[in-house]
Amino acid sequence: MRIILTTLHSKFIHPSLALPYLASYCAQDDHELIIREFTVHEPKEVVLAALLAEAPEVIAFSVYLWNRSETLELVDLLATVQPELRIVLGGPEVSFDGDALLTAHPGVTALVRGEGELPIRALLQVWASNSEPQAVPRLIWRRGTEIIENPDGPFLADLDTIPSPFSDGRVDLTRGFVYYETSRGCPYRCSFCMSARDSSVRSFSMARIKADLGLLLAAQVPRIKFVDRTFNYDPVRARELLSFILQHNRSSHLHFEIGAHLIDEATIALLEGVPPDTFQFEIGVQSTLPATLQQIDRHVALDRLLANVRALRQRTRVNLHLDLIAGLPGETVADVLGSIDTVMDLQPHQLQIEPVKVLPGAPLRDDAARLGLRFDPNPPYTVVGSETIDFNGLEQLRQIGRLLDLTWNSDRLQGFLSRLATVQGSWSAALTALAADLHRQGAFRHPLSQTALFQAVAKHIEELPQQQQAVMREVLAYDYALCERVLTGGETDFFDTGLNATELDAVESAVGRKRQELSGQGVKLQHFAAIFYHLDQGKRQVRLFYYLTRSHQPRSIEVEILAV
């Protein structure tokens, strides 16, 4: 049979992991398997034509939060144009729909619940022999007007029985970004997560993982994102893999989701040797309110988690991305703001704040009515109110999350926000006030240029106590020069560029020395100088910003304080 495995990504750069795994597993039988990937932004008529041009007998779609609506529209159109086509749906977004989805979309031939390799392969074998899939586990299928739901069945016990899609050449390594898994399942039962239904963890063998990783690292894939729910569920295993990566990595950046409470001293000691911009750890704090953590079955040692994050920040160069969830049962706005204060005091490289999503299949979905959670009935199922936070409160927290994405999480305004937190008395007070002001200015409605963002923040300074405004303007100007190349004569009104003759001579001499230092290194040097009065105990200073551009590398910035 000629089979297309396909999905719609949110962005072209995102490669599929599920489709190559399914193709490698099913290719052990005599099928012609084709992987085709599109994005949700492509017109459905264009995708339709591309799929039908392949003359498939079966098309199997991988369905997620971000592509459900677009996929189902495409399925309806495919069934209209070619009614005899067999269409299969699978993936986390449809695994809990039941027969209602087949009823609503008569073009769907079958739906796979949960992990796909075993049922998809069995289904294709049955169809190839012109039989019916009565014995295929975790399958809902159509026989004429009848919809039949088969019983559940086990998942793969030995993940190594899936041939490697990496060594098979089924994974596109040219996009600069690859997803990778070393395990499936999660040892924790957090009620907001679909993995709560499978508390067991199955791992590929160490030999298989090292073979795959060795291939990816040798290919120098720029970004490798591990999709394991808790990469370090076994600290000894995690250390062995991290050591292997550090030994073989050339230039890849690797992203892991970890449980910070599981990190031990041996792991931190190992991570002290990680080069900059090599590892990123995504750490779900979610809440610092013990009662809420208890209510969502998130049983972690919170004190240990926070202590380990602090140690990672102080002793290693691992990039730390921390997550908080708003709208969890029992939490008030004040509770979430308290969590923000606790986490921001750790100085993470990024802090993401998102409203909880009440996902189909997650235990929280089953308990939503009892807990008083109200949520969007359409993807991504975002909570819009609870017994303790109304919509306006959630919107306030969402705006703080948006502000952090525009500033702190993007390496912008970090000095300004830190100083503002001191002025306002806490991180949460500073972020709340600034987010509310930017909202009033309409800054969250449309994409902002970097300069427009700084100009919007500059207006907020006028709301601060008079005695703080001058220093805050200078901190804002300093941050601006650290992320935007300032052109002499084209600078914004953030800066005082009224250098006297002595200071101009000092700038000219310093730039000359810098040019001599960089001579022959293939570096383009540009510079900008401004006067600051309040950054060092009221002393007038000339700060000289060097903008260094090297071929095929991001621009770097160095700052020199001139003694004049």
C-alpha cells in the first residue's frame, strides 16, 4: 500500500518526531511509506493538491493542539474530493475524543488512541490483507455506518524494537532543529498533564541512545530538543548521558525538561564544566503554594527544587528556563504573584507564565467542574476562570507573562527590571505596574519593534517617584545600548551625548586601541559613546559601547568605562 504520514506544523522549522518513528516501525512490512510535512499557514487547497498528487491509498495525520482545527478541515475536504481514501487520525489531541469525532467527521476511517506504533502497524497489515481491524488495540474504526471501538492494549515494552529513524535517514536534519526522545512516560502524576495517565517510564537502551545521539552530534545539528517528560528521572542515567554529550558535542545546543528536585551534587559538579550556550534546562516550578501542589498531585520537594535552581544558576552556565502556571486550583492572583517573586529572586534566564490548559485526557479535565475551573472548549483549552481567580485576574497575569517574553526572556531590559523591582519593593509589584501601563498604551495588541518597546517603557518612568526618574532613564538607556546598535547622531532621547573635548579625545584614543587589538581578526567594529551620571554613585562617566560583528556569528557588545 501507498501510505502518507503527515502533519501540519506551527512553523516550518519544527520537524516531526512521530512520523519518522511510525515510518521506521511500519517499514518492516511491505508498504510504501511517504512522510510529508506542512504548516498550518499553508492554504488547505495547496496541501490537498500536494497530498493527492502522491496518489495515496491511506493518509495518516498526527494531530496536536496547534493543528486540530486545520487538520479536521483538511480531512473533510479530502473525503469530499476522494471519498474512497482511507484517513487515519492519531496523536495526543484526538486520543480522547472517542467515537464522537468519527461521527462529526464521516471522512475519518479510523482513529488511534495513544502511542501509535503498534496499532498503526497492525491496522496497515490488516488492510493490506483486505481484512477488518477487529483485533487491533486502541483503535476506533468505521464499518459502513457503524463505529466500532476496540479495547485498549499495551504499549511497546521494548522501545529498541523501533528501528532508528535517524540511522534510517528518515529525519530531516537540515532545518537546524531536531526533536529527540530517550524515554516515554513520566514517573509523576501532575493532574494538568496527559502523562499522568502513564506513570511508568520506558527507556531506549543506552547503546541505542548513544548511537542516535552520536549521529546527531556528529552532524552538528544546531538545536536538539529532548522531549522526555523528565529527562533526569534516573539521576545516574542522566549523568551518563550528559557526560556522553559533553564528550562528543561539537557545536549543538541541547534542551532538556528536567525535575530540578532530582538533581544531586554529582550532577551539579558535572554541569560546572558545560560551555556557555550549550545546555538549556526547562524546569516546571508551576507553583510555590504547597496546598495547590498537593491538589494537582505534584509531589516534589519544593525547597530542594529551589535550592538546586539557585545552585545551577550560581555554579554553572546552563541556561535556565523556569515555568509557572496560572489558574491552578486554590491559587489567587496574590499567590501567583508570590510565586513570581520567589522564582525571579533566583534570576532565571527565562520565566514563562502561562494559564493552565485543561487538556483532554488529563485528570484535571475530569475534575474541572468539581474544582470550579472554566476553560475555553476549543484548543488550546485555556482556563478562563476558577473559584479563586476570575478572568480579569488571569488576564493580569497573562499580561505579566507577555511582558516577560518581550523583555527579560528576550535578554532585554534586565537591568531596568531589576532596578524597578527595587524601586517598587518586589518583582511582582514592578511587573504588575509596568504590564498594566503597557496594556493601557496598547503595547500588547500588536508586534512591537525593539525601539518602540523601549519608548513605551520610557513613558512608564514618568509614573515613578520624581527622585527615581533620572536614574531609571539612565538604566533604560544603558539596557537599550546593550541590545540595539546605537548610531551616533541617530540615537533616541534616552542618551546624553554632550561629550566635552577631553572626553571626545578619550573616546577616539580608546577606539583606536580597540581597532589595533582586533586588527587581522576579521571583526567589524562600530561604537557609540554617551554620558551617564547616576550608574556609579553620581559620578559623571563616559561609557563606550563596542559593537563587534564577526562572519556567521551574532553581534557581540563590549562596554568600556573611560577614566576622564
